[in-house]
Amino acid sequence: MIISAAMLGAALGTGLWMLWVWVFPPRRVLAARLGRLNATPAPPPILTTDSGGWALRVGQPFIRPLLQLGLPTQRLRDDLAVLGKGTDQHLAWKAILAMTGLALPVLVDVLLTAVGLGLSWQVPAVTGLVLAVVGFLLPDLSVRQEAERRRSTFRHALGAYLNLIRVLLAGGAGVDGALTDAVGVGNGWAFQQIRHALVTARITRTTPWSTLGRLGTELGVHQLSELAASVSLAGTEGARVRAGLAAKATALRTRELTDAEGEAQSATERMSLPVVTLFGGFLVFIGYPALAQVLSGL
């Protein structure tokens, strides 16, 4: 009874708190508002995000309470920007999956009760809480893994982009021309982002290397920021950067090769556990008849 009362009280308190935050959101202090008015406006992000979809409409009531909790974290916001997903859409998905996990055991229990196989209410309550926590955390794990895969893909494409720039510079092309012509050769998501950054630089009348540096910061790929710094030296001070670009391309290829070897070795280690389990089951399958025969003869 004590555990049941504690669970009901926790659920009721959480629901009342979310309702209070949604109806009466906390107000910002005056200093924060003045600082926001006097702050220098930051340039618009280069990475675009999609904030549409049915999930945003369904989970809209839960977005504001989750934002008040400080979700998502800054690291997760960066991962969402890499994937082109908005924070509101991500929070809506978290709320939908959590509510689905909370309600699914209750629906199953109702169906079992209808056929005369109902369980005690503690079983669907505990199962629903566990599934709600899993559903709430699952989008974060998925976003982090997918964002890391995209960063790895971008680094692989950046190595090819560096080699193209180096070839064009060796052929006598200028810095701006080499950046633009090299990105026109490749396809894929990474080259599309670089091409979008160069178009943004042309429209906003800023230097292409500064825009590429911002793109590297938003993506979390420091190699692109280093490329922007090297190219800026060639564009402003006339420095020779072909050798530096070749070294960066070699370092990127070496890192990609090392990561691929590490992933292959990790997959091999993960496969060892099923093999050992299968081997143990095979030994039990062979040895059990003989052992049972020996024990029955005693």
C-alpha cells in the first residue's frame, strides 16, 4: 500500500507540475530581458532545420515544460542541427514516445481483463514507467549516433574536397575559384552543405573562409575550421597553403582508416559473445545425455 500510494502521489505531482508550468510559465528576470535587447545579433545559422510534421502538433503541449527543464542540452542541440531537426520537433517526439510507453501496458491490461486474464495494477504501472523512461531517452541516443555518422561522412568528403582544392591551386586557380570549383565536382550531403555555405557567403558578401569556419563550428568538425583558417591566410596574406592542405588531407584519411579499423575490431569483439554462448549450448546439448545416463545408473 505504501508503494502504491507513493507511485500515485509521484504521478499526480508530476502531472500537476506540468500543468502549472504550461498554464503559468515562469517569467524572465529584467536583467535577462535587457541583456537580450542589448546583445549583438548573431549571424543566422548555416545549417537549416525542419520544424514541421504531425509530431510537433501532437506533442505541442509538452514542449514548453521540457524547455523549462533545460532540454535538450547544448550538445544535443548541436547534434540536432547536424541532422537538420528542430528542437521542438525532437522534444515532441520524446513526449510522444514516453506517453506511448506509459499507455501501452495499460491498454494491454485492459484487453487481458476483457478476456478474464487481468493482472494487478502494479504490473502495468511499473512496466509503463519503465517503457516511458526508455521512450523518453531513445530519441537522444538515436540522434547522437546518427549525428556522429554524419560527421564521419562529412570528414570523409572533406578529405576529397581538400585534394580537389590542392589540385586547383596547383593549376593556378585563385583561392575563391578553387573553393567554388572544387565543391561543384562532388555530390552528397557533405558537398551540399559546403556549397550552401559558399552561396551564403556570396549572398551576405562575406569571405568564404569565414563562412566555412562557421559551418565547421556548427557541425562540430574542427578539420573544416582548420581548413578555413589555412585558406584565410592564402586569401589575405598570400601564404602558400598547398602543402598544408595536402597534410590535412593525409591526416583525415589516416583518421578515417583508424576509425574503420576500430569499428571492425569492435564488431569482432561483439560477435565473440554469441559464438561463446552457442559453443556452450552445443556442449550442453552433447554432454547432457551422457551425464544423465551416468547419474541414472548410480
